[in-house]
Amino acid sequence: MSQTISVRIAHRDRQHTANQRRHDLRTGHLPTHVDQDRMQDNSLLLAPPMEAELGRVCAERRAQVPRKRNRKNPSISTVGVITFGRQAQAIVGRLPILEQDRLFRETAERIALRLGTTLSGLMVHRDESAIHAHFQCPAVRMDGQMVGASTTRKTTAELQDLAGEVWAHLGIRRGKPKKERIAEGQPAAHHIHRSVRELHQDLPAELEKARSTLEDYTRQLEETLHNLEVGRSEEERQEKRLEAVRKTLQETPPPEPVPMERVTERQKKELAALKDRLALEQQHHRDRQKYILELEQGLREVGAKIATLPEATAGEMVDAMFPSGPCRSVLQEALEQEQEIRLFNQQRHQQGRGLEPEQETRQGPDS
């Protein structure tokens, strides 16, 4: 998880601008990842103009700079999205909606000013998996130059700085630059961003793989629990048999001392057999105790695997399968120990390297 903010921008022609406007305003076809019950929580802070009006504004600005020829299908909008890492999402979610809207507007206006254009649309979405904001600007600067032509890597890096400054009082900062993360050896999956279409294509397969892994863990857990229950039942039977032998020995009055010369060979064999039986029962009891310890260790290993899953999934799985009882205690203890070990190792690693937590893969900055 990361306590960071990210800004990504793109330049759109007339058709793609219309598609983005419909997405921002939730008109027409709704994506499957949109929760329609929460659409009322969205904030329309600045309604984006129609494409004809936006094109007219761009044409007036382009007229300031003489050109040999104009592009057949030029960009008319520069659109962007403001997103947060997981820890930052929780911080933003605790703010009043009016304060969220104020900070989003300030961020978008400062970005538009840095790009040399004006803010023409701003929408805050709270009906998806994470809060974010979409903004729109005319794709032509106030001086008549195209925003895309004047935007460099340095410019996009400065946009991250501007966004971080607006939210800094909440402890939210800009992410580590992409170049630094690559230099530190970060895997490509952490800094190569996938488009929404790619995510929609890849996520079902990834989700199915995660479900398959969860099913494997569940099956292992069920087998371990079955063996544990069988072992406990057998151990209880052995304990009862051993207790019966002890009780018999305790309740049987000691015989009168018999001179050794009067002990017959048969009595010696019976005494030896009784001692052997007692030793055998005690050995069985020790074997069952060892077996139970091995099963409990197996249960803890399964709990450690489950702990690698998202916390909500692991918790729901434990609650559903073991509302109460000794098995729940063993598994819960294993989960907590694994989480403590992972947290300790993460803190130790960060302190050793002097680094902040990495930015979220899917929401980190491109620069």
C-alpha cells in the first residue's frame, strides 16, 4: 500500500472526447465495474462542454499562431485522471465530501494553469472501487500552441509535484519517479500501466487464477482439518483406554505380598504381559500426541498461505469455516503470526534501505 497521489493526462480528438464526456457524466452505456447504487455520490464540479463548443474554443486559440496547414482531426481536449494509492484512498475517504471536492478542484486548476490552458470539466467518481477525479481542458494553450506539443517528461513530473503539494497537509505525497523505481530494480509490472481495456481483458483471468489458488488452499485446509478431527477422535479413544487401565490398576487392591519363591511361572508371565500392555498404551498415547502436533503444524502452514491473500478474503474465510472452536483458534493464531512477520520484515527492509513504501502498481505516476 502507498500514501501517494498520481496524475495522468492524455490528448483526445473529437470522437474520443465525446466518449470520455459520456464516461465522466455516466450517460449512455455504463461499464460493468460501476456501482449504480453509488452513482448519486459522484460530484459534478464543472460540466464539460459539448465537442462543438470545445472545438470552437480550440480553433480561436489556434488562430493566434499562423500555420501552413491544420491537422485533419486535431486534439480538442486534454483529459486527465487524479488517483490515489490504497493508504491515501482511506485518508481521502474520511474527509467530508465538500473538502474532497475543494481539493480536487484546486488540484485540477493548478494542473490546467501549469499546462497553459484552462479547466473546462471536472467530475469526481465515488461509484467505482476507488475514489478518483476526471478533468478536462482545451487541448490548445492560451498562447495558441498545442498542449501535447509543449508537454515533456519534465512537465508531467511537475504535475505530480503540484498534486502532491495540494494534498501534502494530509500526509499524501507524490509517488517516486518512474526513472528512480526502474533504477532500483522494480519489476516492470509495477511501473508499466495497463489501459482500462487491457485491465478488463486481463483481470477476469487473474481473478480466476486467484479463485483457483483459494480453492486449492481451501481443499488443503479441509483435508488438514479432517485429519485433525480424526486424530483428535483417535487420541480421545486412546486417552479413555489408558484412563480405564489406570482406573483398573488404582481400584484393584494390592495383593498380599507373596514370597518370590511362591510366585508361579504363570503369574510371572501374567505380570509381564500386564506391564507390556501398559507400556504399549502409553506409547500409543505418545504417538497420538505427536500426530496431533503435526496436524496442528500443517494447519498453521495452511493459515500462513491464506494470510498471503487479501486480508478481507482471509478473514471471511476463517469466519465462514470456523465460527468457534479450537480449530479456529489455531488458524487465527497462524494468520496473525504470519501477518506480524510480514509487517516486521517490511518495516525492517524499509528502515535498512531508507525508502518509503512503493506506489500502487495500478495507480502510480508515469513519471
